[in-house]
Amino acid sequence: MFKLFTKSFWDVVARLILRNKIAIILGILLATGLLATQWKYMRFTYTEANLLPDDHEVNIKYNNFLDIFGEEGNLIVLGVKDTTLFTVEKLNEWNKLSESFKNIDEIETVVSISDLQKLIKDTKNEKFTLEPFIKDSITSIEQIDLLQEELFEKYPFYDNFLFNKNTKTVRTAIYMNKEIVNTAARKDFVFDNLIPKIAAFEKETNLDVRVSGMPYIRTLNAQNIVDEIGTFIGLALLVTSLIFFLFFRSFRATFIALIVVCFGVMWTFGIIGLLKYEITVLTALIPPLIIVIGIPNCIFLINKYQLEVKLHGNKVRSLQRVITKVGNATLMTNVTTASGFATFILTESQLLKEFGIVASLSILAIFMLCLLIIPIIYTFLPYPKDRHLEHLNKKWIGGFVDWVERMVKQKRITIYITSVVLLTLSIIGIFQIKISGSLIEDMSKKSGFFQDIRFFEKEFNGIMPLEILVDTKRKKGVMKLSTLKRMDQLEEVILETPELSKPISVVSLVKYSKQAYYNGNPKYYQLPTSQENSFIMSYAKNSSSDVDLLKNFVDSTGQYARITTFMKDIGTDKMERIEENLQTKIDKVFPAENFDITMTGKALVFQKGTKYLVKNLAISLSLAILLIALFMAYMFRSFRMIIVSLIPNLLPLLITAGLMGYLGVPIKPSTILVFSIAFGISVDDTIHFLAKYRQELIANHWKIKKSVYAALRETGVSMFYTSIVLFFGFLVFTFSSFGGTVALGALVSATLLFAMLSNLLLLPSLLLSLERSIANKEVLKEPAINIIPEDNDEDENLNLSEE
């Protein structure tokens, strides 16, 4: 009954499409126009991808820190490592450059060498005052020598903040306004002010200025994403259309396919705008992905049309069969592909949810566009010429299918042994996979800003902020000497950790105050004793508000303090060990009943987010397998067929995971996508093959071998065509400057290649070896969905005129 309904449904669809072609084309153009009006709502992300749910404990702690101290990722640093900087002219120019940023609205504070101040003891008034190291401009080399001696030798408070005394590297700290650091104004400042000013300075002084800091990195990284969208779309169109042309040798067919996928790309952008989603490094992949997935749809539909025309020469009948026969199969394969992406919707990561929603909707949209546009365009075109049909008789494709058939017939044991060996090696490789929680690992290694990150890591031990929030649980608890001593003990552990920079906190300021109390003697740069503390604090209280340096380190109530350090770009394993060491010291030094200590910061949040995503990978992949298994069960009504169909699709995933282990490709947000995407796409070949196999079983009166080889010959060519398009289509992503995108493209390409060979060699071999247990009428019951309708020689007299 359902089979009859399916057949009649697709007959109705064919009539509707071919009889209402003008109305449908106008409808597509109208829908495209409406979606185009949504493009204006597309916006590029101005924040890091938050991989954790909003209510996750790590996010709650981070947001709590932001509520107390504000945005911590607002620092841009400029650095110069050049001995010629310490000349009168160049040092004045450097100070002038730093000064030029102070009057810009987007900037909150600028701290450079010219802004550094000595804390001076005023004995007469019993208070501290501030005195600049450089009072006006520098006029002599003697001033510079004195400045270096004071900064590098006498005032450890500033060491490793604005200079590295060992390498003589100097930097300027520019703090952006916290209110606009995550908005479009950040981009305007970087491109309209920061970069032009630095370029002019470099030209004037012939000095190489290094630039880094989270606002700067994020801006240039986001711009790289924007630039790559156009490149990827262009490359995907070029590669897939070139392969398409090589297969079909027809400019007309190639042009039709390009029209379809271009509409698909426009609809994808419209969906992103309509849903008001930001374009992230993941959603930026969807438009070229739609091209890569859309072209195989075009191959199936156009190939079927040309086959039908060659068979009987009736255009009306050919187009009707394209819709009724291939339309159903293409719908099923697109649904399974969309299901692979849709599983991400069920994760709790907003980033993955948005990717899953846009990708699955776009895949269903490209299917609909293919089914509507291709048959309608062909109704207006003349019959294909003989040269357009020559590709149907290509001997080399036939040779490839013959080789596959020969392997299945004669080398089945070899296929099984190879599969078992690959499986064993893959499992060994899987245990070598590492997890990466690096914020910068996927960034372009060739870009200038990436080289600058490495520069600051080497000179100042990192730029990724790691914050430790100290809650004393009572007002003014921070400035108690016992609290300061506990914080100092924790800072000693940070100083002993090579991957972390020198910490900055109220402890350093109190040490500096003691040094100032003893007239700037550097040997007194230490915490005061109980007796000294009362004298020094009385001086601090009498000081003017200009000397109130506490506001950056202690909140207004005196209950909370922060210890800020910067971290090198290290792997998740090292980060976890560092976190463990710090936590051990915290547990030992800070009694839980009196203190609440929280480790947070962007780098830590990202690392935790990556680990969270790994758990989501297992969930999304399991869901994808379950969904597709249920789909197979509904189609074939056979549990044994589900098992047989899943084996050749799970093996390529395991091989890819093993390769990741051997090649040192870590699990990270970008590579996590590989498995669900590849599984959703590769299972399409299995569906095509099994559907054709079942049809052949019925036609050949349940003769297994004859049916397997017939299905192999018929579906082998289309599997090869589509797999080649998908392989080279995903390979386009390896041209990215983002390491994660390169890994994604290479791994999906490799997985799909393994999947094609697995479906062509292992699947038929399993069917032949298990023929007695799976190929009988009881096991292979009437399918719920007849994917490939049986041939029907009745000519449908469709009225192609407009009604």
C-alpha cells in the first residue's frame, strides 16, 4: 500500500513540476529575492566561539569574574626588539606613537615607558606621590642610559610588564574600552587607526613593530574568515564544475549544475541572515559545503536524464522518470546527509547547534532546488547531442567497475584480511589521539599576527590571559597581610611555571609600596612585616586618588582580588597539569572556609570547551548512527541488513580516527565535525547500493550472486562519480589558512574515499558471504520506502503546456 502511495506521490510531483514550470521558476526567484533581503542581517562574530552552554559551571565562573572586574581580553600590546630603539629620536617617536592612541574614543588606557611612574615617599606629608621616569621628551643619550638603569635594575615591579630586561624588548600596553571590545567598533579601530599608525611609524623609524593581544588577534582572525568565504566558494565552484565537465563533456550540463548550486549558496546566506546567526569559522564552511554536496545531486539527475534519452529518445518521459525514480533516491540520501549534520542540534553547544541547523536546512534546500530547476530547464532545451552522451560509454569507468567485480569474486578473503588489519591498526592509532584546547592552533601559521604571537610568547611568556579570582568572603579582606602572604605563595608557583608569565596583582603593588617606603631600594621589594604594614598602609591612605593603583587588582569592596598571568599556547595535557599544580597549592594555602578561589580566563574556558565538545562528539555521532540505523530499518525492514550496512560505513570512520592518532592531528572543534559529516554522506552510497540490490533480487528471483553483481555494475559508476566530486570538493578546504579547516577537508576527503572503496568492495563481499542468512524473502521484507521504483514502460502523457 505504502509502495503504491510512494509511486503515485512521485508521479504527482512530476506532473506538478513539469506542468507548472513557469510558476515554479518565478516562485524560486521570489524566494531567492526574499532570502536575499535577509543577507543584511548576517554579521561576523566579534567574540571567541563559546563552546560551552551558558549554564555550564565554567561559564558561570567566568561571567562572575567579568561582573567583578570587567572584560579581561581588552589588551593590545605593541612590541619592539631592536637596540636602535634606545636612541633619542627613535625612543621619542615610540613614545609619541603610544601617546597618539590616548585621545581615541575606543581606548580606555595606554601604558608605555613614558607613562611609567616612580612611587616616591613624601616624608613631610606622610604619603606616596608619583613621579614620571620621563618628565618631558628625551633630549640626550645620558637620559636613556639612566632610564635603562632604573627600569632594568631598580624597579622589579615593572619587569616583564613593559620590558624584558634580558633581551631589552620593549612594549606598550593599549587597553580598549571594555564596552566596545566585542563589537564592530573594535574592527574599525584596528583597521582605521592601529594598523595605519603602526605602518607610518615603521616607515619613519625602520623599526619592526610586533602587535598582539586578544582584540587584535580576534579582529584579524575574523577578517581571515571573511576573506576565505569568497575564496572557498570560488574554489569549490571551480573544482566541482571542472570535474563535472570532465565527466559529462557538456558546457550546457555544467552551466545548469552551476546555476543550481549558486542558488543553493544564496539560500544558505539567506538562512543565516533569517536566523540572525553570526558567521563563525564553522558556519563559514557551509556555503562551499553546499556546492560540494549539491553537485552529486546534479550528477544523479542529469545522468539519469541522459540515460533515459539515450534509451528511448522521449524527452517528456525522460524528465518524468528523472523525478519519479531519481527524485526519491536523492531525497533519501539528502535526508541521511542532513541527519548527520542535524545531530549537532541536539548538543548543548550553541556554536554546534547553529552549524547543525543551517547545514541541515541548506542541504534540504539544495535537494529541492536540484529537483525543481534541472528538469524544468531541460524542458526548454533541445535534446542532448550524441557527443553529450559519449561519457555513458566510457571504457575506463567500465574497467574500474570490472576491477571491483573481479576483486569481490576472486579476492574476498583478501578484502576481509585487509579490513581486519586496517581495523586493528586504526584501534591502535585511536589510543594515540590527543585533545587540543588551544585558542590559536587553528589560526594561519603564515600570517603576520601568528608570528607576533610566537614573538610575545618567547619574550613575555604568552598573551592568553589566565585569571585567578580570590574571594576573601568579607569586605576589605584582600589587604590583610595574611591574605597577601597566601597570594604571594601562590604567585611563587606561577613564577616557577615556564609556560606562565610573571603574575600581576595587588601583591606586587604592596611590595612596590614597601620599596618606595625605603626610598626606592630594590632589596626591599617584598611584602612588609606586620609592623611595617601599618606604617606603609597609612602612607597609602594619605595618597591622592591619582596613586590609587588598586582599582585594577582589587574590587571596590576590598573583598575580591585578581591574580593575572598570561599563558603560552600549550596543549590540553600541559594545561591540565598546570591547573592541577595550581589547584594543589590553592587547596594547601587557602582554607576553603575562609576563601573561595576560582581559576578562569579565556584560554581556560576554551580548553574546557574543547573537552566538552569531545563528549558531544560521541553523542552526536551515536545519534547519527542511531538515526540512520532506524532509517535503514524503516526502509529495509531487516535488522541483519542494518548491521551489514553499518559495517562498511563505520570502518572508514575508525580508519580516519586511527590516521589522526598516527599523524598527530588532535581532536579539536574543527576535527570533531569530521565523523558526523563523513558518516552522513558516506551512508548514501550504501542506500543506493542496497536499494538496487533488493530490486535486482526480485527481478532475478532471489538469485544472490547475479543480483549483487548487477547492483554493483549499475551503482558502481555513480558511486565513483559522486565520490570523486566529494573527494576533490572537500579537498578544497585544505587551501585554507586555518589549520582546523585544512584538517577537516583532508580528513573528510580521506574518509569518503575509504567509504567508497568499503561500499564497493566490503559491502558486496559481506552480502555474498552471508547470503543464506540475509538474502531471503523473510529477512528482506517489502521495504517501507521503495527508493528505486521498478521500471515502468508505460509512457506518461504529461501535458507540458502551461495551465
